[in-house]
Amino acid sequence: MQYSKDFKDYELLDMAGGEKLEKWGDFILIRPDPQVIWNKKSRPELWKNANARYIRSNTGGGHWEMLKGLDKDWQIKYKELVFNIKPMGFKHTGLFPEHAVNWDNMIDKIKMEKLKRKDDIKVLNLFAYTGGATVACAYAGASCCHVDSSKGMVLWAKENLLASGLQDRPVRFIVDDVVKFVKREIRRGNKYDIIIMDPPSYGRGANGEIWSIDKDLYNLVELSSNLLSKNPILFYINTYTGGLSGTIISNILTMILKEKRPDLLKKSTVVSDEIGIKMKDNDMFLPCGITTKWEI
């Protein structure tokens, strides 16, 4: 499992009974997690310090129960990056801290490539959410295109870029259905050195388009491969669907690149691994998804 050892402002304090106890900067939250199927708490005394708890509804959704007061929004840092945290209606906070290990890899790769190239390194971030990867790549010196179907998430990503002091970096923010945008970029002849996608299991586009990862992921990866530059660097796919293993995503990437970019196969690798979070002062890990990476 891949995980970051350097996220000082976020800590997984404990997990039990279908919930996780997390410290986000100055605040402690309790949020549901279906993978926590044991009931024994490792540090039961810490749960009394929670500021808020997300309570699921039997009919779907849920609400936040305020225990000791909670700000409407606040900021946390990961190294030099700053993110705005806001408790949302469906248990989320606007950031997936497990992705920090991917941000590190992207930053390192971009910085190394910038030493070799004179032209810009261009990044396409699809299903880009609040822009964790966008902020990381912009910080590293890449030119980014950030695409998400939610106007609210795109505005939030802009706030994160500003909070990190990167508002002058070349980032293009697009509110659109991802598949439609990729098709337009193909027609325009645009190319990218890094493609990142973080597809949900299910979702709706800007105009009500239905997305299903089981039915649509292969076609999107195939379409997106047409946007790879002459000398690409990375292709990232993050997945959370239990039925799709990393091997399946690796197969998809390998099949498509073998057909579309046989020139790169011998000097590239496809690797898939779990990403997650290590519990503080404990050897337990919480798996949070799978990252499949094609890398030159």
C-alpha cells in the first residue's frame, strides 16, 4: 500500500464500528467508512474530543451533528500546499488526504522533466474535484487544465489555488462533462504530457449526462489516449469501485496503449497499488482506493 508519511495537518486517530476518527487541522471529525468492520476502538478516549460527527440517514444522505462546535470552513496544509476544508452534505470535506502520495509523485516527476525540457509540461486533470492534483502540478511548474462538471467544485479548486499562492500559475478551469470535453480537445488537436482522472462510480455531467464507471471507463481512457503528447510522462487513474481491481485498470491501460502508443511500451511501466492512510501511533492502515499509473 502507498501512503504519505508527511501529512502533518491530517491524522487518522482511530477507526471502529464503521467510523473513522480524523484530525483535520484544529478539528476532529467522525465520519462513516464501510470498510471499518470491527468494533473495538484502539484509543476510545479520543472519540470524546470530536467536534462533529456525520450521521447517515436510512433513506440516503445524512447530516452533521455538531458536538463541540465546528467552523464552516478552515484551512490545512500539506507541505507547501494549502487546502480549504468545508464539511459537505454527503460526509466529504473537499479533500482526499490519501492522494498526497500521488501529489508527491507528480511533483517529483514534473520537476525532473522540467530540467530536461524547454517547453511547458501540460497536465489534464479530469473529474478534478477541488483540485488537489491541479494545485500540486501547478506548484511543480506545470500548465494545467482542470475539468469537472460541478461549478461549485471548480470554484473551490480556484480557492485552493489562491490559498496556496499559485493564482498566477497557468491553470485553465473548465466546467463541463468530461467525455464531451475530451472529444472537443481531440478535434482541436490539443495534447497533454500528463493525464489524471479520478472518476466516480456513478455521476452526472454538467447537463445531466449519466456516467457509470463500469460502462464508460474504457471508452474514456481510449479517447483520452488520443490527447497524449509526443513525449508523455504520466497517466493516472484513481478508482474506488470495489468490483474493479487494480489489475483490471492495468489491463485497460496496457491494452489501449499497446494499440495507440506502441512506440512507448518498451520504455514505460503500468503499476497498480492501493493507496491509503496509516493510523497514528498504530500499524493499521485504512485502504482508500486504487491508483493505477502508467509512467515513462
